[in-house]
Amino acid sequence: MLSLVSCDFAKFYTICQIKNDCPPSVRRRLFDLGFTDGQTIKKIQTSLLGKVILVQIRGYLLSIRSSIADSIMVKSK
């Protein structure tokens, strides 16, 4: 397993888990947005400084902070 930050671009991955070091409010919000176990996700783009990541999940694009994306564990599909 690897974190979403260290994934390659334009490849599909499957979400395995969200680490426990993620705050409960952020973890709950991620679940509300569709970041559940077994969901397919694709990393599209990062910002110039690498602090924001654009991902595609459940048919929509979403930008998240790299600190939050570091707590999302994925595996290659």
C-alpha cells in the first residue's frame, strides 16, 4: 500500500483505508465525499508547490490538501 501523494498520475487505484492519524472531523468529511474502502480513485494533477492534489472519484473532480491525501492509503488496481 502507498499513500495517495506518492501515486502516479492518470492511473487508477483502489482505496484501502484512511489512517487513524487523520482528525475525526476530516475523516468523517472524506467518508461523506465518497472516500470509502474499495472505491476507485485517480490522481489527475498537483499544484505547482505540491500542496494541493486534484483527484477523480465517483465521477467528479475534487481538490484536497496533500497533508490529507497523505493519510489516504491506496493500492494499484
